[in-house]
Amino acid sequence: MERPKLEVADIFRRYGGDYREKRGASMSTAQRRVMSAIEVCRTAALGGQIEQCDQCGHRRICYRSCRNRHCPKCQSLARAEWIQHRQAELLDCEYFHVVFTVPEEIAAIAYQNKEVVYGILFRATAETLRTIAADPKHLGAEIGFFAVLHSWGSNLLHHPHLHCVVPGGGLSPDGKSWISCRPGFFLPVRVLSRLFRRLFLEYLQHAFDAGKLHFFTTLEKLRDGREFARYLAPVRKAKWVVYAKRPFAGPQQVLDYVGRYTHRVAISNNRLLDIEAGQVRFQWKDYRDKGQQKAMTLSAEEFIRRFLLHALPDGFQRIRYYGLLGNRYRQQKLARCRELLGMAPPVEVPPPEDYRDQHEELTGSSLRECPVCHRGRMIMVETLTPHRSPAIRNTS
């Protein structure tokens, strides 16, 4: 795959110093770490190795990657590994993609309280899906699913929402049968939306009462309980957005499609169009105009600000598994589902020991083949030590 001509790292390297001078006091530790990691990714700062072709003598420098989960250049292998691990969990049934979104008023609170409110988003979403699915009026089954947090819209503004991928059925309460949903229909989104709104606001109020929410600048007045209640009054009556996309064509399409969601960052390098005179132009999709592809121009400062809106707290899990896919009973539950669906047990293949073999197996791209003569193999001939030792934690 051809490397993008422009990268988020280029923007950070050119304009990151000015950004830190102007906004450094308001940057979180996580934001600083993300910015530093992307700036030095695959540069001499992290060290690497020199490889040479054993046939034509071509040499190349391979610098190490930062492996930060926010870095646009470090997701392909992580994505491929995730897809490989999920392959064995696919069931022979319909799959549905359900999205849960919070109103703008909640998004504002979430930005100042990411760990708490994002956690509430996961909890309310999971309880909503499991409760409605377990109701005999709807499905009457124990379901399993995974949820992926995205905090951005195509324009890079803060827009927290969860993408949930759910098999179209589940185990009966006694575990003796598989209950399928109606073809092409999972659960009623209006029912999901109302329960989601109620649960989310209950958990948010509990967090406020426990002193777990903090408010600054324009939201500072919400520290007062009456102001907090007044602020939430409109969203208690508003319709919260829960929507189900068209069911997937088959189980394999699930991973091909969702793999693009699980390890996506706020913006990929491929969307960057131009960096010039302190301005960044990039491609975005305007969903209010029938999903038209458009170009947006932002100052470099504003682009960096928007990108860093989506830096997650250290250690925060943005992919979570529930019900049949919950870590504790996943193997037993999935084995029972396969038995009831008449599926053969998955064949486990141990991963290659060498990371280069693993990379080729997962991505189809060889790190060993010479890119010039395509006959020789690239052999390491020299190790490059880092020019410095940046304190970058692996948050992938």
C-alpha cells in the first residue's frame, strides 16, 4: 500500500511547538503523551534497524513505531490481530450493527469527565441491549455482543457514540435452545432508546451525587445540584438516537466491516489533502447533506485541538464484550451456541513466532521481500539505537 503523502505527524511536528506554547496549560497528560508519541513515531528518536537485500543490495531504514492507539500509522497490525482473534467467535447467524449516541448536552459533560461518562455510556448501552433482548415480548434470550467507543464525528468535533455488533439471536433462559430473531429485524429501536435514556440519566445522577463529576469553564455552574437538574431537564424529554443499520450480509462481512471501526482513530492520514501556511485541509463526510464528501479547512491550531479532543484516559478500554462474549464464560457459552447451531468447533492455529511472518499472515504484506528487486530477502545488518528515550507509554 502506498504511503500517504501527508500525515497527522507532519502537522504535529510543524505546529505542535506553537500549540504547546499557547495551550499547554490546558492540555491533559494523556493529550501530551499522544502528541509526543505521534511526533516521534517511526523516526530516529525511537531507534530501529537497517536492512539490506541479500540479492540486489538495496538498503532501507526501518524505525520503530510508537504503538500508541491514537496514532494513524500504528493500527493496521493491531486491527488484523483483533480480527484474527474474533474469527473463531463468529456464529452462523445474522449479525446486526446498533449505534447508541448521546445528546450534545451530555457530550459536553462527557468531555470534562471522560472516564466516568464514557463508562456510563458502556454500562447503559449494555444493560439496555441485554434487558430488552431478555424480555420474552421481544426475543427472550441471552445475547452476546461487543461495543466500540468512538468519540468523533467526521468533522473531528466531539461526538461520543457506541458501535455495537450483535448476533441475531441468543441462548434460551435454560440454555437448551438457540432463539433467533426475526429475519432482518433485531430489537425495536424506540424501546431501546427510551430505556437507554432512562438508565444513562440514572447513572449520571448517581455519579453526580457521589461527587464523581467535575465541571469547569462554561459548565462550572453545574456544580450546583439545581443547575445540574435544570441543565438535564430538556434531555430527559428529548429523543435519544439509537439506530440499527442494515444487517450484515453474512458473518464474515461482520469482521471485514467492523475491523474498520475497532481500531479507527479520529482521522486517518489518507483524509489529509493539504498542509500549507498554517492551514490544514482534509476530507470529511457531511451526513446532514446526504453523506456528501466535502473538504474542510481549519487552522493548524484548531485541527490539533480537535484531534486531541479524542485522547482517551490511560488504560481506558474502548472495546468491551458482554453477555455470551463476556470474558468469564465466553468459551463455554460460544461452544454451546455452536452446538445448538450445528457448527463445527473452530480450529486453533498457533500464531507465527516471528513478527514479520505474523505481519505477512495478517496483512498480506511482506516485510521480508525486497521492495526493489522483489527476489531477495531483507536482512538486518545494523541496529539503530534511539536518539533519545521518550517517556511514551504503550496505550494500544
